[in-house]
Amino acid sequence: MDRLERLKLFVLVTEAGNFSAAGKTANLAQAQISKAVKALEEEFRVTLFNRTTRNVSLTDEDARLLAHAKGILERYTVAEEDVRGEKTEPRGTLRILTSDGTGRVVFMPYVAGFLKRYPLLTLDHMMTDRFIDLVENGLDAALWIGELKDSAYKARRIGLARRVTVASTAYLKRKGTPRTPLDLTMHDCIIFSRLAEYTHDGIKNRWVYCGKDGPDVSVEVSGRFLTDNSSLVRDAVLQDLGIYQGPNYVFAEDLNAGRVVTILEEYELPPWPIHILYPATAFLPTRVRVFIDFLADAFSRNPWVQDVQ
């Protein structure tokens, strides 16, 4: 067994959590897995796993080697794809990160079509409103909205998240309709507690409006419902809990059905760019390239997110 195969099995054990499960996945005897790991330990002169009767846990040396091993295996795959060129059918597992609201509303509708076009690919979709390091978490790419901050990634802009201020008719009937952004200080507003991570201004409850005939208006809003989940804000609006400002596609069906209405329409809200982010490596794996091209084409025909600028 060569070094590359031993590294593959080493990564498999860390992901499976024990030698037995790794053996079943690789269709190898547990003894073969143990022998491969022992060979790595002898080669590097370290103990890679803390072993118990059922499971293994990472040592400090294991964690460091794991990052290198994944990088080596990725580069080998990229080299293989590069040499084979366009004859290579995208295959393997594509690990994608999206925020919750964006993932549910504008990403999931395209998943079935993508997997149908590329039958040898498996999609592993992580959904969280907290941006996490792609490389450390073994992710290939992220579909993300908001201003870019981290230059460690490459990015392709594929759309726009146009923003609106919305409320249910029941809430407005009960509390009245704000006429200017400053009126929001007298209303219950639904706070997305991770907003600062998207705007990078450090304040989770600051809403900024651009007056068509005047200066920008910045308002620090408040309310009795806060959430770190971008899908729950829609539920909160539909339950008449208050006013919310965010991407219009989250409320597309509700606006069309009249369940919610837009307010403060005379004040402009600069749209947020939608990017696909991916690690700044020398070569782009085929599975990531086809994903970017597929989603960029799909978004260009979606009126809710198409980039007209």
C-alpha cells in the first residue's frame, strides 16, 4: 500500500470515528486499516490516535497531519483532473456552505437539476448563518450574501440580494405604518442578531436607508424578538411580531400572496452582492467549477436574484 492510499485511509478513520467503520466504508478488513495507520505512525514517529475499545480521538499530531493529508489528496485530485482535461466527468463529494435563508429559498430549488446533470457527484450541504472557515471545515465553496471581508478566498459575484422592509398587515393595523426610517424607533422590529457579520459594521441592529433626495438615514432599531436564524425572521413577520428588513426573496411568496407588504418604499436599500466563495488554491477542482457555472447561469435567469448591474 503506497503513501497516498495510507493517507486516504487515515482521513477515512478520522471521519468515521473508528477503524471498524472505516474498514466497512473502504471495503477492507479492520486489520488492514490498522496496519496502514501504524505505518504512518512509524513513518512520522508520532501517535496519531487515542484509541479506546470502540472509538478513536484525535491527538494534536493527528489534527496537524489531517490538514496536510486533505490538502495533499485534494491537490492530487486536481492534478488528475487537469491532466485528463474535459474528458473527466465531475465526481466525488461537493461540500457547500450557505446561510439558512439563502440556502432554503434560492439554493435548494436548483439542487435536483444540478445532481441530475452531474450524476457522479454527491452534494453535502451545510447550512448556517455563521460564516465558518472553508478550509478548516473541508468545504469546497460557499454561497454567501453581503459585503466581502476575507481576502483569503476567491469570489465570483453571481447575483444580488435586493432588500425590502416588510410587515404583516395585522401588525401595521395594530401599531400603525411608519412613514420615515426614524419612525422605526417607535416600533417592534425583528432583529437578526448576525446582521453585523454581513455588513461588517459591528452593530447587529443598525438599519441604513438611502434617501432619494437627502442623506443616508441610520436607525438603531429594537424589538422583543431576536434570532440568529435567517429563516425564523420570516416566521416572526408572519406571526405579526414586528417589522423586518432583509432580502426580498425570503418573502417572495408572501409578497405575491399579500401575506406581508413592503413599507418605506421611497427609501432605497442598497442591495447586497451574492458571491460564491472558494479557497484561493492554484487549481480549481472540476466539481467546484461546474457548480459555480451552473449556479451563475441559474441565478442569471432568476428575477429575484439576477444581477442587473
